[in-house]
Amino acid sequence: MSLRTLPLLFINLGGEMVYILDQRLKAQVIPDEKAKKVLHDIVSTMFNRRFMDELFKPQELYSKKGLRTVFDRLAHASIMRLNTASMDKLYDLMTMAFKYQVAMSLTPRDVLLVTLNHIDAIQSFVAESPVISGHVDNVYQLLITNYGKLSIGEFQLIRQTLLNFFQDMHIRVSIFLKDKVQNSNGRFAISTAGMVPYGSEPPGIIR
């Protein structure tokens, strides 16, 4: 188990949460200012500098129940209120979306690229607030400082730790089922076609 996995797990799940909530707020035709305040409050709480400094210290992952509790509180850090069923669905979507991204990573180092993509997306939601945008920039710098020079072996251990965390989660997601990237039993359909990782060659070549 890698002791560097927790920040990546938290940030990516947080990024998925912000994206999903944005889509829900738009679907419910919530006024722009009110929706913006909801997302700003959540991101501000999520990327609190003191909390981030603690999160990036080497440590074991939270338990599944503990992590769920953190996101329950985070989702209610704004004026928005979710009932239990809505929160269950939100968390299921968050976890399965990130699990899919980890499972589909061509190389272990792609986990960092996925995380940076989430940071960019979160930054776009809070660009109008210099203070909150500064919190996001701080997390970006923490990621570069702590993960920028890790070896491929260390990233492999991080990726394996993430997959171990997700291994018993097989929640069916309608969009994944529709796109046929998930089977009816909740397991992802991993294709053997497509590109091979950078620096590697297709297997089976005899020279």
C-alpha cells in the first residue's frame, strides 16, 4: 500500500463531485448566482489550505465509511441540502467515474494526469473568485511538488492501492451501461484494443 494515495483519491473524487453537482444544478434550472455560490462554498471548503497540508502528509487511506462521511459533510458545506438517496447516488457516481478512469489508465503515471485534469476543471468553476482560485493553485503546486518526480514504480503502487480500494465497488451506472463500457454485473469491460503505453510495443512480435 502506498502512503501517498489519499490526496489523489480525495482530489479526484472531489472533482467528480463538483462536476456532477454542476450538472444537477443546471438540470434543475437553479439561478446562476445561487449555483455559483454552492460550488464556490464546496471548493473553498474542500481545498482549505490547512486541511490540504494535513492531507498531503504520508498516511494510509481513510476507511470507505470514513471517506464517505467526509464527502457527506463536504456536500453540505454550502446552502444546498441533499437527502440520503440523493447523496447515495452522488457518491456512487463519483466513485465509479474515478474507478473507471483509474482502470482505463494506460500507464500508472496517468493517475497524476487525471488528477491535474480535475484540478483544471475545478479551477474553471471558481475562476471568478481570486481567493478560491488561489486555493486551487496551491493544490496544483502541492501535486507537482509531491508527485512530479515520483518513479513509475511508485505510481504503480499508488494505482494498485486505488484499485484495491475500489475492488468491491460494482455499482451499475446507466451511462456506462449505455456506452457498453460496463457489464450488467457492474464490472468494467476493459478493451484489449487501442494504443499501447508510451515507450512500449504491442505484444506478440517475434524478431
